[in-house]
Amino acid sequence: MSPVPAPRPNGRHGMTRRFEVGGAQGYLITSMAADGTLTEVMVRLGKHGSTLAGLADALHHTVNLGLRHGAPVVEVIQALLDAAYDPRGMTNDPEVPTASSITDYVARRLALDFVPYGERVRLSVLTPAEQTALTSHHAAAADDDEATALRPRGRVPATV
């Protein structure tokens, strides 16, 4: 990581996503460089001055500090994944149907938006459709392995 933070660009592309986790509503706002690299995250939750709003501010300030100092996005996400606290549970995001906390939801959403599929497989962050496809692929591969294991080895006598 760089000891000197990277300057923020004057212009950025961004996306705002409204989300719900366990009944709590919030907004995840992301900014990207021209090449699509994540440059900034903002999380808005609860009323200004509330505990939830304060924790959301602390979360995004910490993430942004890491990003500005050159921390790899994958490492930032990995540090946030699977944090468990309330609110937790069902979300309104079909690609992330459940989350163990707001932090977990933010990490999973960022991974889906900014991390390549192969790396997300390693992190176990997949959409339900990707998880189904991967499970089907592994089941088919296991069936192939079993068929290979059951196949006779060596020379097989010819049948008449």
C-alpha cells in the first residue's frame, strides 16, 4: 500500500443502489475511474446522527482510506465478508438474497460489481444463478470422475 493517498479524480462515474437488509434500508453509492476500477464507496443508513448512520460512515471512510492508499479491492472486500450482526437476513437484492449484516451485504455487492468471476469463486461470492451453475458443473465433473473410477483398467477381454 502507498503511504501517500492517490488524488481523487475531478470526474467520476458512479452508481447508486438502494438496498434493504433485515428491514433496514440504505443506499450504496460507488464511484469508478474511467477504466471501471472502484475508487470510492459511500454507505447511507438511518437518520443523520443515529448509531446506524455513524457506523455506516465509519465503514465507508475506512474502505475509502484503504482504496486511496492502494489496497486491492479484493482484500478490502475479504476483510468485510461474513461480518455478523443485526440487522441481518433477507435483502431486496436478488443477486444477494441474504446477508449476515450490512457490512456483509456491502462486501458481497462490491464483489459482484467489481471482482472477476474466478476471484469471486475463491471468495464464495456468487449470485444464486452462478452458484447453481457451479454446483451443476461440479456434480457433472464428479459423475465423470466416478465413471472413470469404475471403468476397468488394463486389457478388457472381448465378448463374443
